[in-house]
Amino acid sequence: MSQSFDPLSLSRPRERSIWAALFAAQAAISVAAGAFGAHALADLLDMKALSWWQTGSQYLMYHALSGLIVSTLFFSLPSRKSILCLFFVGNILFAGSLYVMALTGYRFLGAITPLGGLCYMLAWCFLVFRLWRLGANK
């Protein structure tokens, strides 16, 4: 009987590898987006839009690396699935809204950006709490 893939499960190496691959892909997107912004968009966008683009690229990389670390090193950590989901969704909402806003000028998308930031903060808080509890239980 074949097992179905549960993207929120990290109990098996395959699932950990898939999560790690997703975050590695986001890191690659961050590098490509940063280079695209610095070279192709530099003459097309105003300084404000370029700063949104740069901020999106930076935070995407920070949290892609964070998700990669959590998915590979903390596979036995309670709440790791929630932490990974929050980093992943945070990247999409935060960086994604800034990228689209920079390219289109649709400033109303700025209302989505803080939701990504909230996902980031929740992920970091869960990680701190779980690591603290893990250390206290030793």
C-alpha cells in the first residue's frame, strides 16, 4: 500500500527533504529577484519601489534560510510543522506583496505585507518557545 504525502509531516526523511527543497527554492528566488531588481529594474522603478523590492528579497532570504534550518536540524522539535508553515506563508505574503506592489504600484497590497510579517513573528515566537521548553526539559 503506497503512502500518501502529507506536506505537514516531518516524521520521515522524504517530508523533511521536501520542506528543505521548498525553502531552498525560495532562497534561489530571493537571489534571482535581488539580481533582477538591482540590474533590470534599477532604471524602471522609482527609489521607493526599488526599496520595496530589496526589502522583499532580503526578508525572503532570511526566512528561507530559517525554514531550511528548522526543516533540517529541528526535525524532532514540537510545533515544527507550524513554524515551517508560518515561515513559508510569511514569505509568500511579505515578499510576494512587496514584489507585486513594486512592479504594479498597487499600494493597497501594502495591507497584505504586515500579515506576512505577523507570520514571521509567530514562527519566531513558536521557535523560541519550543527551543526554550526543549532546553528546560533536559
